Amino acid sequence: MPLGTPVVQIVIRENPTSPPERVEVDLRDPPAVIRPAQHPRLRQPVSLDWDRAIDDRYHLRRCPVCRCEDLYARRTIPRVTAFILILLAGVVAMLLFGMQMAGWAVAALSVVLVVDIGILMLSRQILVCYGCKTQYRGLKVPRLHPKWDAATADRHRDAPSPFTPPPVQTPAPPLAPDKAEMT
């Protein structure tokens, strides 16, 4: 899925503990509903509201799952790979410093720095919805989407999930007539 094509991968989680469901969507003809029959990790159909969600350049303007207008951009960095690389470089640098080879230790740390910058530069950006935490991968992220912001995240912390049904309103029981009114 090359960058810039109108095909996007949507990663949906019905709740924080459920496994993510990955759905490929062609933005030229986006579906109105994602059904559990085609995506077994979903327990219920997910309605997608594409009205004003994408513009003419296929940029995502708001979340079609929960209709939230607050999206943020973040990079997809392989966290395990970077952690192992830095840990290995630290061990090698300690060994080289211990063997009185400071020049080689600095060279090893410089190589790690270059590799780390390379990973950062080659990592792709994704969009994440503050409201439902749905991720959108494989599309071009315009500069209008900011990085993650704590204040915006706090605003959405207690928002209802689009995957939970609204509470059922039960009618109140009828009131017993007052004896004073009967006389």
C-alpha cells in the first residue's frame, strides 16, 4: 500500500483489552458499515460516517468511526528493535570503555545514533483518533494534524465509546395515588 494512494488501513479496537481488527478501506468507495461476518474480531457492526471525514485529496479530517474532529499524528517506530539496539550498543560501549578503547566506544555510539536517526526518518506517520483510539495507516498525513496533546486527551478521556450501546431508559413505576386526593 504505497503512500498517497486512497487505500487506508483502519485499526479498530472495540475496547482497550480486545485485539485490534485491521480493515483495508478504499477511500474512493468507502463502506458505510464494517460487518463482523468479514472481520471476526468485531462483535458488532461498526458504522462509518464518511460525510466530511475525507477531503478531495483523500486527507482524513475527522474520525469516521466516532465522528471526533480531534486527530493526532504520531510516528510508527518499532519500539522493540530500537530498545534492543540501544541496549546492545550500551553493552558494547561499556565493554570498549572497560578495555580502554574510548575511541572505538564513541564510534560505536555514533553508529547507533546514525541508525536511530535513520529509523526515525524512515518511520511512517499514522493518524490516531483521541475519541475512540482508532488508528489510520497508509495515508498521507497533512501538517494540519498536531502531535499528541495532553489537554486534548484529557477532554476525551471520559467520552463514551462508539462501541458501547446507549443506556436503556426504563420507565418509572406509576405513583400510588395519595389518600388525601381520594376523599
